[in-house]
Amino acid sequence: MSDGYDEASLIEALSSFVCVYDDSDSADVENFLKTKAISNEKMGVTRTYLIINDEAWNNGIPQIDGYFSIAMKTLWFNNVDCDIIESKFGKATIKNCPAFLIGQLARSANAPKGSGMSYLEIALSYISNASNIVGGRFVYLDCNPDRRSYYEQLGFAFLQKNNKYIQMYKII
């Protein structure tokens, strides 16, 4: 997360990040970046990748255009149809499987519209590289139901409802 940048500058940049949306989900995404990303990185819980605006940064303005975080987690099947589990995950009786989690994905209010899609493609590329090294066939994320079609554009499919969110998955 801190390639080439000192931690004080990084904390300053993180604190200035503002999501493109003004809702409770965006507040959670901003809060993660500002209060949890560095500690999660140090503990090895997640890897957070920043999309830095190098031009602004080189002019002394710390600006993060977006970010995403990735973790390896256990994907639990709570409300999933047995036919889906069998066809996609191999066995109808399994209760969980290891999977990559895109825990956070955000673009800033300063970033160009549409750049979030490219950030997701970068995240999927990193996950694909990790999968080639350590295995793993699935990536998932939790999203607000009204953003479902956004993730379907990149091949994610509905898996299950998870509290107020839905879980979407993709085979790598």
C-alpha cells in the first residue's frame, strides 16, 4: 500500500479521500480507508491498493483517485440453492469454500466517471495472478442491491443475500 510514499503523506492522503456517492455505504468505504486500511495491511488481513493521482501528488497535492482491498476469506453458503452450489462449486453438500474477497472498491469524487470499472478490472487482474500462484477459483464481494447490474457487467453473478447486501461471485 505504501510503495514509494512515506506513511505521514499516506495518512494525509487517506484522510482527504471522499467517495463519489454520499450515502451510508460510501461512509463505510471512506471509514475503512481512513481508519482500518493501514492496520489491516500491517496485520496481513487485507491488501489495499491505492490509485494515486501522480500528477497531483507531484505538485504537492495528495490525491487518491480510488482504491480497492483484497483478502482471502472463507465464503459461507447460507441461502444458496443446492443446484447452484453443485454446478458452480462442485458438490451440493459443501457449506463453504476458500475465495478471494474484494472487500472495498471505491473511486473518489475527483476521479473520472467510469474509472471505478477499470479499478475493478485491476483488482480482478491481481486476483487472477494470485490464483495462478496459490490456487483458488472464486472471487466474491458484498454490494448494495442497487449496484448489482454494475458488477454483472464484469461477469459477477448473484449468489445470496447477506443482511442488507447481496453477495456476488465470479469464477476466476
